[in-house]
Amino acid sequence: MTSKNRRRQKNKDLSKKVAEERILLLFERAEQSFKEHPKRTYRYVTLARLIGMHYRVRPAREQKRRLCRHCYHYLVPGNNCRIRLKGGAVLTTCFACGKMSRYPYRKTPQKDSV
């Protein structure tokens, strides 16, 4: 590998790291401003998605679960979404579009205390 290719790879890694930090910051801002400016949170999430697509960075699991998969609204349980546990899955219903998302979960086995 030539030095030029190493430099390019290093810059690519650095730009992905910066993109992840920006996405994290935008999600934090969305969480902070939801009560006062709910429409602004949609803009923050849209920007985070665009950054992720541009740099090919996937959002973390916690960030994915805070987004509606269908309309991409920022979800806050009790305000604009409903969360239920049903049949081994977390069922999230978005109030903006009415769609449901299911995320599987595993019940942890309980240890017998003797």
C-alpha cells in the first residue's frame, strides 16, 4: 500500500468518526428540544440521516429505536409513540403515521435461588 492510499484511508476513517459524532450530537439536540420545538427535532433527525447516508455510517441501535422506520419522526414514548411488549417483541406505534415497528427481545432466564 502506498503512502497516498494510507493517507486516503486515514482521512476516510477520520471523516466517518466525525460523522458519527455529528449524528450523536444531532440526536442529543433532538432529545433536548423535543418539548419546546417538536418540529425542530424532525429537522435534526433528517440532518443526522443525511450525514449517515453521505458517509455511509449507520446509526447506533439506541438511535434507530428512537426513529420511526416509516416516517422518520423522532419518537418519545408517551408523547408521540406507544411502546408495548407483545409476544417476545417490543411493539412501537408511531402516532404521526400510525405504523408499527417490532424489535425482538429475548427474555433472560431467571436463576433459581435456593
